[in-house]
Amino acid sequence: MADSIPILQLDDLLLVTIQVDMHDRLALQLQDDLTRQINETGARGVLIDISSLEVVDSFIGRVLGNISAMARVLDAMTVVVGMRPAVAITLVELGLSLEGVHTALNVSKGMALLRRS
Amino acid sequence: MPVSKTSTLPVTEESDIVKVRQAVRTGSLEIKCSLVDQTKVVTAASELARNLLIYGGGGEVRIQILEEGLRRGLRVIFEDHGPGIADIEQALKDGFTSGKGMGLGLGGAKRLVSEFNIVSKVGEGTCITITKWK
């Protein structure tokens, strides 16, 4: 099992790609690591690629929402990219609004969104 | 209802939730669910497995392949001997949480599956059965 999700820094952006079926603690670890790194690097934007995630349940949804909220407090914008259509459909049915979480179709569009802000 | 296969998984720690997701996905692939239906039933199972652990104090998940004539289905049973749910109707409402959750687990899971059944007795435990028909 992975110890933590790697976070890459690209200028003033932080990039994360979630490639594993995360257990809850790993998701919380990511939340903490990202918050700490935004603070330490002064990053203005966070891009989270979830194109490998086959399932996003309410826990992961909440973690994404938390990351977005914490980033905002630290003056950074979060964009979640690559959500699979089946995941999007399921999230709507589940009733998860992902309020406050910006989304984009892919990494390129996500980066463009972050650069514009 | 003829059950052609059953597998049982204990849920006693966090990593078991991931195992339940994987096992339910395997089951949904076996009955040849559409991708959206696979995602829905695995997501529902993830919610219920987590509830089992956090609120039920741990328990057991049973995954069954059903065959009813030409119809195939996947049934997943979540059973615990935990505190039980006093007010089931309230628990099913969106936004209700007795803990730190978002309150979408029970009601949400119900919306994602074909059949949903919940039996609970305070002080004895809870048993939730979900079925996804292909």
C-alpha cells in the first residue's frame, strides 16, 4: 500500500495525480500534505488529476472539498481534472455537489484555468 | 432466488473497505454490468462498508451472484452486531449524520442500486442488503 501520494511542484502550482484506489487514511494524508505544501511553497494553484479514479465516494468527495476549502484560505485555487463520466453520473446521483471545487476536463484545461486566475 | 456464488469478507479495518470495493467490482464485472452500473454499485458498497466499520463497529460483507432465469444480479449484504439504528427513516435522509460524515451514505447508496433493504435493531445490530440487477 502506498505511503503517500506524491506532490509535484511546477512554478507556483502543485500537481497531484491519484493513481491508486486510496484507502481513507491515504486520502487524509494527501489533504494534510497538500495543505502543508501550499503553505510552505506559497503555491497559488493546485491541480488534482483524478482520471485514474474509478470510484469517488462521499469520503473522497469530502476530502476534495476540504482540500479546495483549505487551499482557498491559503489564497490558492484548486482544480480537479479528469473525472470519469461514470464517476460524474454517480456523484450526482449520490447527491454530492462538490461545491467550491473547480473542475476541468483534463490537465491542459485545468492548467489554463489556474493560470487565468 | 438462486445464488450461484457467495464470497465473504470481514470488515474490521480501513484497508478492508478497499478490498470490498475491489470484490464488488469483480462481481459486477462477472454479471457484465454497464460501466455506469459498475461504478454505482461499487460506490454504494464503499459507502456501506465504511458505515459498517465506523458506525457498526466492524462486521461482515457477503457478495452473491444471483441468477433468476435469464436475469443476473449482484447482491451485497452488510452485517454488523453494533449499536443499531434507532430511527431508520431519519438515517436515510440526505444530510443526516450521527457522526462526522456528510450524511449521504445510506440515502445515497439506496439511490445507486436496484433494491435496498435495511433491518436494524438497537443494541443488536444492522443488516443492509443491496442488489444490482443487470
